[in-house]
Amino acid sequence: MFTRTMRLLLTGTAAVSGVAASQAGAQTTPNGTAAGVLVTNTANATYSVNGQAQTTASNPATFVVDRKVNLTVVALQQADTQVNQGEIGAVTTFRVTNKTNATQDILLDGDQNLSLGLGLGTDNFDMQNLKAYVDSNGNNKYDPGVDTAAFIDELAPDASATVFLVGDVPASSAQLAIVNLQATVAAGGQAGTKGAALVASPLNGKDDVDVVFADDDSDGVGADLLRNGQGRAYLAYVVGIHDVALSVTKSSTVISDGVSTLNPKALPGATVEYCLAIRNATLGTGANAVTLTDVIPTNTTYVPGTLKIGTPGGTCVLIAEAQDDDANDDNDGTTYKGSFDTQTKTVTAIVPTVGGGASVSAAFRVTIN
């Protein structure tokens, strides 16, 4: 028996081949084979014994394709955003691309004060109410009330989404606020639900879909670490103009003198109207929180209830909002506020904004003692 068995082995020849197959319906992505695909490999051997062809197969060897996590975050605009002091809802625009071999959610966070070493300038004021929103209609333009999503939902492999950072510029600010968008890869798979940030798998599990971070250090300054499933990009808000050509022109007109109706004069007892005309000659930049103060001259008495503020025209104000005289603004006009201080004899008119190239006028009356 031993001799015959040896003879059979010596006269047989064998060739070994390998055959690999993936599960039915397996997908590839622009970033490689999709995570979770089961790859199966079986080896075959063919041989001959005493002229008889034979075959045998190995056991299947399988593994699951792991999740190679990667993303890019870049500034979508060519230049920084020019803003005015006190501007509300100023926008910077970024693009986030999913380079992972699976569909993922992307978490978004707008941040500041991470500009050290970027060479972008000196960050010297903080934006207020800085928030991130996703472009919902793909027009690359921030639409308030429309672009409200705060995370990217179910972003396919190699697909991109536009993200806006929206914030308010303080009324008193310096020149430069450097902001950054931080994007973090999160679990996908359930539309409309924000997934949790992915965590790298600590051990290799052949039959499990491991999470492997493969992203670069995108900012180069250490705020975005290598292989952490995050990306950052930077832009800035620049206050380009710190002053405008704002002028105030004061004039007076005798309204009545109790003697002549055609040509009233500045007689004792006459009523005089003062006009304060504010003009902003700087186009494109508004002057905010404009406050006018005017102490009435000696030998005059303020006429109660005559302060009005509004659109210039006629002798002073064409379309006006009447103001009461007390310091309580609740009963003043809806746009402008005003008062008269009986102790200091001061008229105050408050204009929230005088737009670039625009004018606003304030008028009040006195009588000559």
C-alpha cells in the first residue's frame, strides 16, 4: 500500500490557480471599492494521476473592504470678504468634498482665532454669531431662510457641497477677522439624521468594516492634524473702510413772526425752524448709529413736539417721523428716535444708518425770546 501510494504521487502533476470574486451587486466609487464590499477568493488546483485529470479547490478566503476616510475643505471665493462695521449676515464661502469610499455625513463648525502662522495678516477682531450653513439649492449664494441646514447630509463619494460661514461684524471693529471652516466626517446611511463623528478602528477586523483615517494635514499649521478625519480651510472678513465722508449742514428759516405772513423776520416772538441735513457721500458704505446733538442757542426757547426726522425735501424734511420730547423712545417713530433735554437744552436725533450716497434730515423749531 505504501509503495503504490508513493507511485501515484510521483506520477501526478498539479497546477494551482487563484480566482477572486466580490459579492453580487458590489459597487466601486470614484475613491475605490465601496466600504463594506465582501471580497472572496478561492484557489483551484488541477493535476493528473496516471493520465487522469483531477481538480480540487481551496476553502474560500474572504475580507471586507474597509472605510478609507478622507475629505477636502477649500475656500470657494478668490478673495476675502469685504465688510462694513456693524454689517449683519456677512458671508464667506467654502467647498467640502467627500473623498471617502462611502456616503458620509459631514459635520460643520465655524471657528476663529486659529490663524497663527497662516500669513493672512493679524486677526484683530472677532465676528459675532458665526454659524455654518449648507447651500441647499446649489447656486453658491447664501439665501437667508433657505440655506438653513447645519450639516451636510448623505454626501456621496467624490461629491461636493458648498458651505457658508455667516456672521455679524461688530459696530466697533478693527480691520481683519480670520475665520475657518472645520469639517468632520460622520456616519452616513440615514437621510435627514446627523450622524456621529467617525472614530478610527483600534484593531484590524477582517470581517468588519474598519474606519481608517487617510486625510492630510490640510492647513499645515497644526490646527488640522494628520489622519484625524477632519479638514480646515481659512478665509477672512476685511473691514476695508473705517470712515465715510459724512457731513452735517445746518440751516435756519423764519417760519412766522406775528407781523408779516409774506416775509417773516427774526423778531422777538418769531418761530424759527432749524434743519440738520446729514449726507453720506461715500458710495457703498453706510454710516451706522448716527447721533445728532444740537444745543439750542441762547435767547431762544424750544417749541415742544416739533422734532421730526426723515427723508430730505421741501424746506427740510419731506417724509418725516415725528418724535416726542422725552428720552423714552417707545413713542418715537419706527425708524428714527429723538428727544429734547430741558436741563441741557439739547436736541438729540438718532439715525440707525445713513446709507452710502444717502441723506437724512432732522428739523425742530424754536421761538426767539
